[in-house]
Amino acid sequence: MRTTVVQHRITKMLVRIGIIALVVTFSSNFNIAYSQDSNKTRGDKKYEHRSTKKKERVDIIKQLKMLEALNLDESKSATFIAKLSNFDKRISENRKSNFEANRSLCEAITNNNKQEMIKLANQIVVLQDEFGKLNSDKTKEIKGVLNEEEFAKYVHFENKFMREFFGTKMEGKNKNAKKNKGKKSKSKKQRSN
């Protein structure tokens, strides 16, 4: 009996190590892909495809790290991930619609098309209301799946992950900007000499 408990603990530890290895692999691949795609334009179809793939990778990393942090049993994990994925997909679609409406609104403003501006502005307000409702519904559904302690860990994880993720992305952008700035200043010095 004792050996099965030890074997179960070892198996759990190996699964966690595997998850951590996947997270490290995906995150390093994501950073490389992000730095290579930073000069693409948003209208480019290849950029949109790569951007979608990167988001999927980030979502996988986030879910793996979240499951590790929450330490849920298998059935609760499956229910939790299903609800979380459903809401994340709907929120992502809402963001995409909002982005497209904002882009169209910019064009309408540039073209001075007042009817289109009013229509798109109202559409954006509706999308923003839906976004808030989706986030509220997501929180209620997740709270229904998790107990109070797990929910507290979930809320903490969400905030921590976003800070760390966006902090890492911004650090990468700042490093690239500094490298490019250094190259520009060197070439200016060479021209002046």
C-alpha cells in the first residue's frame, strides 16, 4: 500500500516536471516568435495567422501553469478548463470584433463619413458592454466550479500571470528598442566621421 502512495507521488511529480518543461519550451519559442514578428503589419494575413498561433501557445501555457497552481483533481480540472476555454474563446472573439470596429471607425473618421462614425461608435459601446458582461459571467462560472481557497488562488494567478507576461513582453520590446537605438547612433557617428 505504501509503495502505491509513493508511486502516485512520483508520478504526480513527473507530470509537474513535464508541465514545467512544456511551459519553458513554449515560452522560449513564444519569445523568439514574438521578436521575429514584431516588424509585421497588422493587416498582413501571415501576421494574423502567426498572432493567432502565438495566442494559442500563450493560452496553453497559462492553462498549464494555472492547473499547476490550483492543484485540482482530474474531474474538477476538466470542468474548470472547459468553462475557462469557452469564456476565453468568447472574450477573444469580442476583442477581435472590437478591434475591427475600431479600425473601421478610424477609416470613417478619416473619410468624414458621419453616419458610419455614429453606427460604429454605437457598435463599439455595445461590444464593450458585452465584454464586461462576459468577464462577469466568467468569474461567476469559475467561482461555481472552485471552492473559496481555489478561487482565491485563481484570482491571484490571473493577476500575477498578466503582470509577468506583459512585463516580459515589454522588457523584450525595450531591449529591441535599445539595440536598434544603439545601432542607429553608431551609424550616425560613422557618417559624421
